[in-house]
Amino acid sequence: MPRTGRRQLITATVVVGTLTAAAACSDPSAGQDASGNTTITVALAANPQMKTAESLISDFEQKNPGIKVKFTTLPENDLRPAVTKDVATKAGQYDVAMIGSYEVPIWAKNGWIVPLDSYVSKDTAWDENDVLQPIKDIVSADGKLYAAPFYGSSSFLFYRKDLAKKAGVTIPQKPTWQQVAAAAAKLDDKKDGVSGICLRGLPGWGQNLASLTTVINTFGGRWFDEKWQPQLTSPATEKAVKFYVDLLRAHGQQDAAKDGWEGCLQQIAQGKTAMWYDDTVFAGSALQEATAQVKNNLGFAMAPVDQTKASGWLWSWGLGITQSSKHKDAAWKFISWATSKEYIKLAGTKAGWDSVPPGSRTSTYSIPQYQSAAKSYADLTLASINAANPKQPTVDPVPYTGVQYVQIPEFTDIGDYVSQQVAGAIAGTQSVQQALKKSQSYTESVVKKAGYLK
């Protein structure tokens, strides 16, 4: 859709949404049952920390009598289209939506979610100043907070210290991708069913492209040059994609194109891979789900680099109030509870300290029990978050922000298409060159149609 057409649609949608919200606010009893209870519906991604929040909801409902919470929990690839359709059409199915840092500025611009600043200023116990600044920045737009961070994260390397020692491999705290590839070759043990490394191969802009884009960035590649000309067939990008695909095909998990982070989490926890490059948020889950042998030998290192000083991504899943919600005040009470310092202590006490949502609040890292449970990865998580640079993620200048994504509305379309081509290369149904040639052509057509590329 041309930019001008999109702006007209956005303006019309905002007006309709504002009128709808005003009508809803005029009826305080809207949505209440016969007992006077208000039920809010919350859309969540099916990640481990969010499942913990769902299991602890009785604490919220006891502290907020009269408010009931209904969860809709979906895999990430299903959550995004379902919630986007709901908010874009003002259907009002969800009061609270879990949204990623990629979506926040786009949804804020479209008027699909409301600013949280007025709620935050009145809710001093929520303690806005405790939120980690890099994470707060990526769930804000135009200086306003639009989502309360549930967790914040970067990416780093998981590895088995015992297997590395046995193979005579040393994993530096700040490894290069060449060192990781050499280690994967030595650690690959097909006889015992242990792959050298597990990487996301599953199609999806939030799946294999998240990991791959950080590799492209540090190899000197980029999605677009400063004039929005796609760079997917540039030598640097092709070198990075070929490196990723070759590494997976030579020393990665079997049938790698079917595995996203969920598959790799199982692989590392069950001792079926020696290394895994993925989200820092999964460190606690990996330890919690690991066999005793793995748990006692799991180490962590910074995201591997090539030409850049750092390459880890920056991400947050946050909770936002939809413009179409009829229960905005009740929605904030839930968000305040789920993203508070008190919730983190509750999750640690009730579900285990490896289950708390990390990377959102400074105070988390001062809790003695968390310091003890997360001593092998807490400092690296903070260092990785602080090292990420979404404003300049690549070697050369780019016209966009975002480390593992391009923060334009069209990226979901482009990213999903390109990720399918990359998955084909990983599966061996086409070459990297063929995948990137198709990707370049498709991306060019999309950005021309959208008006970025003249």
C-alpha cells in the first residue's frame, strides 16, 4: 500500500477507534457479569515466563476483587496475526496484548494501543525509574511509554563446558563466529547424537531471521542501503547467509529447518547439542528443564561477532492496552501486577528463580536469591542488553532501526518471505544464491510499492 494511502487509512482508523473508546468509557458497567465482576482478556505469547504468569493469576485476582482474567495463549507465529487483526479492526477481543518491541512504534502510530504514561504517573509503586532504560526505549514511541516490559533480552551463546573440555575446545567470553564454527566442528558427535550447534532454521521473521540477521549485521551486511536499495545479494550479506546455512548443514541439528527456539531449547536441555545461539531469556528455562548432566555444565558467552564489537539483538515482550478495550483501568491493574517488582519476587518464590522474567528491572539483579540462581548468566544478560545498538546495528549506515529486524510495517511480509527462502536453503531444496536472488527481487518490489525506494 502506498504511504499516502496508508496514512489516510490510519487517520480514519484512529478517529473510529477514539469514538469507540469514548463510547465504551461512558458505560462503566460494560462487560460486567451479573455479579458485577469485570473480565479482561489477555493475549500472550506461549513463552515459558508467560506460562508462569498465567499459573499465578490467583494472586492478582485475590488482590483485585471484581476483576477476572481470561488468557489466550498462542505460539509467537500465531499470536502476531491474531492480535494484529483484532486491534486493526477494533474488534475488541483483547483488553491487553503482549506485543514485541518491533510492533510497539507501529501500533502506537496506528492508534491501536494507548499511552501508559498517565497510568504510570499515578501508580508510583510500579516504579518507572526501575525499568532498564534500553528496554524502556524500545517499547516507547515519541517519548511515550506504550508497553510495560514483561521481560527484556538480548542474544548470547549457550555451550556445554564438559563437552568443550573433552574435545579440547575453549569458548572465549567474547567469541568470533569463526571460533564458534571451529568449535562446532570439533563438538559435532553424530555417533552419540549430539550436534555441534543448534540454530533457528524455522521460517518466520521472528524465528530464523532473528538469529540470521545478527550474523548478517556483524559480517558487514545489511537489509538496505541508505537509499532503501535492498542489499540481500551484496557480497557481505551473501557471505553471512552462506556461513549460517553451511554451519547448520554441516554441524547443526537434524532437519534444522523445522526448529525454532522451542526445538533448540529442547535440544540443549536434553543434551542433544553442544552449543546454541539464541535469546538470553531462555537461560533460566534451559537450566530449569535440563538434565542433571547438562545443568551442571551449561556455560554462556557473549553473542559471536565478526566485524562489529557486539552483535546481540535487543528485544522486549511488553504488555499494552488496546484502544478498543472497554476495561482500560482494569487492564492497567493487570499490567501493573504482571510487570511489577513484587511479581518478580512472587514468580521466584512460587515457580523458581529461573522462572522470573529477566531483563526488565534493575532491582531484579539485586535480589539475593536471583543472584544465586542466575549467577552464570545474569551479568552476561545485562552486558548483552547494554551492548546492543538498535540505532546502528551494522557496519555501514542504514536508514532503519532494529538489530534483528527492520522497523517498518512491511518487514513482516518481507521477513516471512525471505525466511521461507532461507529455510529452503537450509533444507537443501535450493542454493543460498537462489534464495537470496528471489529475496532481493521480492524485497525490492515491496519497498518500491510502499514508496521507500524511488
